[in-house]
Amino acid sequence: MSWSILAESMPQLLQAALDTLRMTGLAFLIAAALGLPLALARMAPGLPGRLALGYIEVMRGVPQLAILFLIYFGLVPLGVALHAFTAAVIGLGLSGSAYLAEVYRAGVLAVDPGQREAAQTIGMQRVQVLRHVVLPQAWPAVLPPMGNYLVALLKDTSIASIISAPELMLRARDLSSEYFLPMHYYLLVGGMYLVMAWPLMQGVRVLERRLARGRLQGETR
Amino acid sequence: MTEPLVRAVRVGKRFGATDVLQDVDLTVQPGEVVAIIGPSGSGKTTLLRCIAHLERPTSGHVEIAGERVGAVLAGGRLRPMTDREIARLRQGIGMVFQRFNLFPHLTALENVMLGPVRVLGHGRAEAEPQARELLRKVGLAHKADSYPERLSGGQQQRVAIARSLAMQPRLMLFDEATSALDPELIGEVLAVMRDLAREGMTMLVVTHEMGFAEDVADRVVFMDHGRIVEEGPPQTLFRSPSHPRTQAFLRAVIDRQAMTEAP
Amino acid sequence: MNAWGRIGEFLPVLLAGAVTTVEITAGGFLIAVALGLLAGALLGAGSRAVRAAARVYVDVFRAVPVLTQLFILYFGLVEIGVRLEPLQAAILGFGINGGAYLAEVFRAGILSVHHGQTEAAQMLGMTRLAVLRIVVLPQAMRVALPSLANYAIGLLKDSTLASAVAAPELMFLARKLVDRTFLGPQIFLTVAVIYLAMSLPLGQLTRLAEARAGRGRR
């Protein structure tokens, strides 16, 4: 009997899983887009560098749930009432941008300084050097941690259920309290996350292995 | 005649499609020093590792003091040794590696004490003076509290020898113990090995140092392509080798030495 | 203006919550390290079945959100008659989840130790377990230390999720205060500062650990 209830819930859960994927994708875009200027600012001298560092440290030191609360509940007295889904996307995106900024930075630092000097000696300007020489070579060091971040983000969207943003975990909570089948629903939903995250995890693993091999070949050449 | 300390019986080892060892028979008597020479890839190291049971022979077997390495006869049938039985067997065999393999998180003294304390269960009060004595013997009493990264290659290798001796082994295996050393550091390690041979330690030495083999070994074994080609007393093997492959190998070695030693 | 003045009034409650937060973090961390060591070692076990079992544990628990795992423990188990206290569920949930994560960390640490170390220890007559315990793990730990510290910081922040299973930690008490006082911005900002005050020193320690691990083998 409980199985038929679960089966009936499947369309709703699948719809909610799509919301989870949508939230993941949007937050990832924000994080990836904001992370790059943040990384560049972080490496700049003076005030921009310090501001960026401050932002990164705060974002990485404060729990994501606290950031979501601040955006969702905290802005209301200031007259900003966001939809829970929007608040979740912004909150996850902002906290992710701090993480990815450090990933980008590590990638740039991994590029041999000789590359930069060589590009400067042929008369390239700093922005050109970055765009044409450094960033293209930074990708191998950036992609695996970026992939890992995507997997983590996919799972972290479940936190949005705590501010009642519509996604998979929230739907599971609603359904399980409606039918009082918490074990059934949470295991099912756990399985659904597994199905979404596992291929990503394998993809990252393959990527890591391939990039590691490429690096080794590059060295012997 | 006494029972041999080491007996390799038709030992073969195959990695994938390659025969690294084929039908190797070798005996070492107690107190004997045997040098194994030969070109790289001839199977010398693999033979040594089979004796230490770091590799399992694909055919044949090894005996140490009559005890079969890696297998136990029980109820008329051979069964593989347990982890514990292998560990006990290895307590009596010291091995010195090409890459020293000192434990980097321990000082020289702690490296030497580790076996007696953690494996033999000796008290620190008993193990420490013994360890210091061994370090003194290899000329490193003053380096007792140094970590391996602070020691030269030659010093590390001498600590590694002391670490093996601390287990009071009846057999010492040397796997190209000086091959990873800078030329000026080789002598100090060979001197320690020479002392050890003089004290009557049974030694099986894989080496590229022909001078050492000639001076110290009671018997020299020449290996090529996974087989023992020729063996005999050093005078015979080095002065009048009977097999053409031995002759070619020795000629190449002498040429190379002449080239490096030429002014 | 008065609203900020009232923070002092709530601070004792929030600090009591912070203590529970530390309890959850420390408890979860200890379980995670123990399970991680076990699973990390078993990932390299001789038996194929044991290896596969460890791999399934590691992959499954890392692919499912920790919030889902907490809900299974706290709400789900009730369905089969097992009722855990919120704190128990939180510590257990974070511990099991973290064990899967740390297993990979320890595995990488173990693999970073050169094979010659194992052989040298074996030739001193050590059993496989003794080799692992006496020679390999102490060296693997040095390599794993930065990741371990990073994990601790992550766990400190993730412990907010325990509020969703009603564990009386910092976030949970903060939300109750907000419900009563409607001082959302003030209270949540204070909470953010308290988390920062806990995680930033941990971050400094991590950097120290990273510097030490990077400096040499010692």
C-alpha cells in the first residue's frame, strides 16, 4: 500500500527534482560568473585585493544556511521580500562565488610564471596576457575542483528546503508528513539525489584521471 | 656439510608475459658472502625479493634454514603462510634497499629502535643502548637524533643497515645498496658491509661494485635474462670467466670504468 | 536603535547554542575520523568484497545530501520504531556522512606514502596491520592534516543543518528568538559573527597545517 502511495507521488517528486536541478544550474552560473572577477580582484594589490579577501573570508566562514536566512528573512525589514527560490539561488550563488574565486586563483597561480613573462616580452598587455595565455592554461587545475563544487552545490540545494524554497527536499518533507511515511520518502529522495550526483562524481573522477595523465605526458615531452 | 641457510629451488617469476626469473637454483651456506652481478633487468633484484617474500615466485620455491618461504606443510598439504607467519619469518632476514627507505617521521635512533621495540617487544631501556651501539658501529653515533632528511644518502644507508642489524638477523640481503649514492658516498657504505662480512654475517649482495664483489665475496653469481649463467669464486669468475656472456659483461664494465676514470 | 541594544539580552542564549554547535561538531568529527580511518584502510583491503563494500559506503554517503541523511535518522527511523534524540541524530548523521568523506582523504594520504616504506617495515617483521599502524598512518596523517582541518571547518558550518532536526544549536535557538522578537537582521547578523569567530581561528590553524605539510616530510 505504501508503495502505491510512493508511486503516486513520483510525478511530484520528479517535478521537484527538476526544480533542484534548475536551482543548482542558476546558482552555479552566478558563482562561476562572480567568482572570476572576485579572483582577479583578490590578486590585485591594495584596496580591491583586501575587499575581495574580506568578502571571501566572510562568505566561507559563515554557514550557507545563515546566508540564506539573512537574504530571505533579514532583508524583509528593509523592504526587500524575495521569493524563497530566488533567495536560495542568490544565497547559494554568492557563497559559491567565494569558493570558486579561490579555485580560479589556485588555477592561475598554478600556471608557470615563465609563461606570463614570456607573453610580456612579446609585448602583450596585462589583460591580454591573462586572457590569451594564463586563463587557457589554468583550466586543467580549475575544472576538477569546479566539478566537485557542482556536486556539492547539487546536494546543498537541499538546504533551501529550510527556507521553504520549492525543491526536492521540501517536497519530500511535505509528502512524508502528509502520509506519515518518512523513511520511505527520505530513502527514495536520497536515492534520487544519488542518481543525480553519482554520474557527476564519476565524471569528475574521469576528468581528474585524464588531466593527471595529460600533465604527466606534458612533463616528459 | 651443514644445511644451507638459503636454498632457491628452480625459482621462476613471470610478470605478465615476461619471464623475469627462470629455473634459478641457488644455495648460500651460513657465514657465506655471495655477490650477484649482472646487467640491469637480469633478475637479480627479483631473486632477492623472492627470498624476502616481497615477491611470490610463480614456480619453484625458496627455503630459509630448511623452512619453506611463504608456505607451510600442514596435514600433507601446502597452505599459504598467514600474515603473522610471514612476519615472523622476515624477522630473521635483514634487507637493505637501494632507496634506503628510512622512516622519515622518526630520528635515526628511533628508526633503529623501531623493530626491537615494536616487533620484538623489547623495553626502551634495553633497546636504546643497543641501538646507539649499532649507530656507533656504522659511524653515526653523533647523528642519533637527526631525522633522515638531514642525513646524506650514505649516512641514510648506514642507518638503514643498523636498523636491519637491530633485529639480529641471520641473513642480510643487500639490494643495490650503493646504486642510488653519489660516487663519493659509496665507500663509507661498502666499508660497513665489509666489516659485516668479516664478522661472519651471511650476506647476499646484489651489486654493481665489481671491486667489492671481488674483494669481499666468497662466491660470485652472474645472472643474465633471468637465469644464472655462471658462478664461482671471485678469482675464477673475474679472471677467467668461462661463459661468453660473462666475458662480454665484464668487458663492458671494465671499459665503462676505464672511461669514467680516465683523466 | 533599541533593537541593536537588545542583542545583549539574547547573547547568553545564543552563546549556549554555540556550545551545542561545538558539541555537535566535535562529536561528529570524532565519529567521522574513526569511520574514515576504517573505511579508508578497507578501500585498500586485500578482499575484493570488502573493498567493494567500503566503496559503496563512501560513494553513497557522499552522493546524498547530509540533510537527507539527518532526516532519515531523525524522522525516518521513527517509522520503524527507533526514536533518536535530536543531538544524537545530528552527531551520528554528521559522523557517518563525514566518515565517507574522510575515507577518501585518508586513502589519498595512505597512497602518498611510498611503497618502500611498507616493504622496509615488512622486512622488520611487522604484520600488515602493524605496518599500517606504526609506519604508514603516521605519515599519511601529515598529508591528510590540511584536508582534515578543512573538513572540521565545513562541519562547523554544516552543523546549522541540525536545526532542521530540532537540535538546540546556535541556528535553532536563533530562529526561535527571531520568531519571538521579529529581530531577524540583528539576530542573524549576530549569529553570522559568532560563526565567523569560531571558523576564522580554525581557518588560521588550517593554513598553519598546510604550511607545515608543505614544508617537508617532517
